[in-house]
Amino acid sequence: MTIYTKVILNLLLLSLKLVATSELESKPGISSIEVKGKQFINSQTGEPFLIKGLAYQPGGSADVNEDQDPLSEPTICSRDIPLFQQLGVNTIRVYSINPDLNHDYCMSLLAMAGIYLILDVNSPLPNQHLNRYEPWKSYNPFYMEHVFKVVKQFSNYSNTLAFFAGNEVVNDFKSSQLSPRYVKQLIGDIKMFSDKHCPRTIPIGYSAADDLNYRVSLSNYLACYNDSTPMQIVDFYGVNSYQWCGQQTLKTSGYDLLIDAYKDYSRPVILSEFGCNKVLPRKFGEIEGIFSQEMLKVFSGGLAYEYSQESNNYGLVEILDEGDIKLLSDFHELKNQYCSIDLANVKVEISKDDMGDVPCVDQYKNLNVNMEIAEELSKDLIEDGVEVEVGKHIAINLNKIHINEAIYNADGTPWKDNTGLKVVYDLFPQTKEKTVSKHDEKGKERKETTDSKKKNTATSIKCLSIYDWVVIISAITLLVITMF
Ligand SMILES: *[C@@H]1O[C@H](CO)[C@@H](O)[C@H](O)[C@H]1NC(C)=O
Ligand SMILES: *[C@@H]1O[C@H](CO)[C@@H](O)[C@H](O)[C@H]1NC(C)=O
């Protein structure tokens, strides 16, 4: 190799490094998201926030127990969060967690990765959700305690975007007659509790079943204002929608009807689940629809269903026995779609204006909203508070993270593109590199016994900008020219 080539090779390496570090330059903190009018906004910049989201509940929502939930395991979060970044998501939705566990590590890693959380306050365990057919039994102090613990613990993370007070509680005729009043009550309870005991007030939403008979009238009922129960107003509404299957347009999918149904709604609306699997392979063409100019007049993005392959066949990845990951074709399809949407260049036309309170009326179509309810039930807990460890971000030293789980392509060959976690936000600009969390130590201990061949690096080459490509290509051209 001539000295000349060496110099140019070094130049090439340097330019690659430059690209990596320009990506690496992390901003301090991650700012919280608020609701303003019909928009989610970044509390720091005031810019509208659109959700490029993903549902995350490995093992299904029943896989929550005393020892483990989706945000309690440092090693699992270290494995999965870089993949969320690869997919280009900025928000995940988790359906159930156990507030008696510690979630600082996973929430901090998510924050460093620039990813927000929307969390359902319920779980399938007994006394941890409303029973849609007998809500008066399940709306009890044990249940309220669970909900308040979740809210109190997660409200202190700046990257907690929102809570869902319920998911598809109203999903058929019987539940539509029995449970709407309880959902509204619960929303008010959470807000009163938050006001008194939480460091930050997090937007409270509801995620509605894919059923046109109920979801529009329920959205209006949950957002209406009643003088005697002023806190019982939902902050945003989520619509679970699986109506865009295969190749569709706004019209053939019926998205145009969704736009129409919510165009005058006073709050932000999102697709709290999407990703029809009736036509396979999934191409996620709806993402183009969700981020179309028409849709962005009313909707603030959505959450693809879902990360892990479960029995209902919606997965992007399969989690193998040893915790290794197999990327399915859905993973690449979703990544392509999300990476093709550059949020910085998307024009948001959702109204920022406060639409004011819409007074409640006596009747809502297809719903019974006139039930008697034990309104005093939550009063003591709201007064006294609940005992729970409040969440806080911790410093994580990325050099100490070793991901031991292998990641494979669908055909079983090793996946080559793993670039590890890219730090977007530095949570502790001052104390950089000094602290190693106790979780981190734990994760390290557990993992250092096995190999560390898949060592994490803090760079990422996903979604390179045009500038980056120009630098790389010019360097390569220079190299080629000098070699000949
Ligand atoms: C307002 O709330 C009170 C107390 O819960 C209830 O009795 C009344 O029916 C509600 N009014 C409307 C219009 O929903
Ligand atoms: C809330 O979070 C902040 C910043 O992460 C932390 O300093 C504070 O101690 C937390 N609050 C509690 C009560 O733990």
C-alpha cells in the first residue's frame, strides 16, 4: 500500500467517524410531551409531536407477574431498545406492568434512545382491571391502589408520554350498557390523584375497540364536561383500527370515515393499534395513510401492533428460547415504512387551538351513561396516597452493556446490521461516565459469565442523511481515484 493510499484510507475512516459522531452528539434531557388543543406538543420547543409507535408486550399482557414485566429486565430492554431505534419508532405502548418492580433502567435507556412510553394502567391480573360486565365489583379499593401506584411511579419519568385508563373496556352491547360511566369515573380519579401526589400531570387517554357502533359516541362522552365532575375528561383518544388491510387508499380503507368522525373532536386522536394481518405479508401501507396530509389534519400518528410474535400472529420478531431474536419480514417492512417518514419534514395541520369544553348531554348513541356509581370509593386513596417507589432516570454506562442474545434473520443467518444503541439524549450531562447504576452492575454480573461477542457500540447507521452519504461517497471516490 502506498503512503498515499494510506492517507486516503485514513481520511475515509475519519469521515465515517465524523458521520458516526455527528449522529452521536446527544442533547441533554428528553423533554416531556403535553396536550395542547388537538395536538401533542413538545413541552420545551412547543413543536407538535407525532407518534411513530409500536406495541410492546413480549409474552402477551398475561406475562406480567411478581418477578417480571416488559420494563423490569435490564438485559431484555438492552436487547430490544436498539431494535426499536432501528425501526424508527419514537414511542412504545406497554399494556401492563407491575408497579412493585423497579423500571428505572428500562425507562432511562428508552429516554436515552429518544423513545417515549404510553402505558396502560391495567393488567389482566385479578383486581388490576375493570371487568366490563361487572364494573361495580372490579372498581374497588384494591384496583384503585394498583392504578394509582402505576401512575405515581411512572409520572416522574420525563419520557412517560401518556397513560391509557382503559383498553377496549366497551367492546359489545352488554359492556356498552354497563361500563362507560366507570371509565369516565376512573379518568377523573386518576387526574385527582395526580394533582395531589404526582410530580407531573401525564395525559390520560382511552383506547377504543375497533367498533364503529361505540367508539365515536364513547369518545364524545369521555371528553364531555360536567360541572359536578370536572376532572372526568379524557385528554386524548386512541382508536384501535385494523381496517387497512393490504393495498388500500384512504377511501377504500375507510380512513376517510375516521377522519370525518374525529375532525371536530376537541382532543388529540391517535391510532392506538394498527396493523391488519388479514393480507400477508404485511406491508404496512397504512403508514403512508397515517402520515398523509389528510390524516394529519386530525390524527397524531399511531402505534403498530406489535413487537413480538405471539399466537395471534402480529409479530415483527420472534423471541427464541434462549432470548435470541429472529427478525421476521414484518420487521423490515415496518422499518422501511417508518424510515421513509421524516417527521422533521411532515407538515402538521392539526389545530393547536383550545376547542373549549363540550358540555355533557343526557344521551350518547348506543351507550348507557346514566349508571349509579360509588363515587366516594376512591376518595380515601386520593387523600392519603399510595406507597410505591417513584421512578427516576439513572445513569447508564453504555460501555458496560453487553447484549448476549444473538439476532438472526428470518432464514437463520446472523443479522449483520446490529449497530447497538444510539444515544440521542444525555440524561446526566454533568455526571457523564462517572456513575454506573446498580442495575447496570447487576446486568453486567449476570452477563459477563457468557460471551460478549455482540458488544454494543453507540453508533447507528440507520436512516443516514443525505449529508452523511455525500461525505461517505466523496471519500470513497477520492480513494478510488488515488488508487488508480
Ligand atoms: C353530571 O354528573 C352528575 C353527578 O355524577 C350526574 O348526576 C349528572 O347526571 C351528570 N350530568 C350529565 C348531563 O351527564
Ligand atoms: C423524580 O425524578 C428526578 C429526576 O429523574 C429525581 O431527581 C427525583 O429524585 C425523582 N423523584 C423521586 C420522588 O424519586
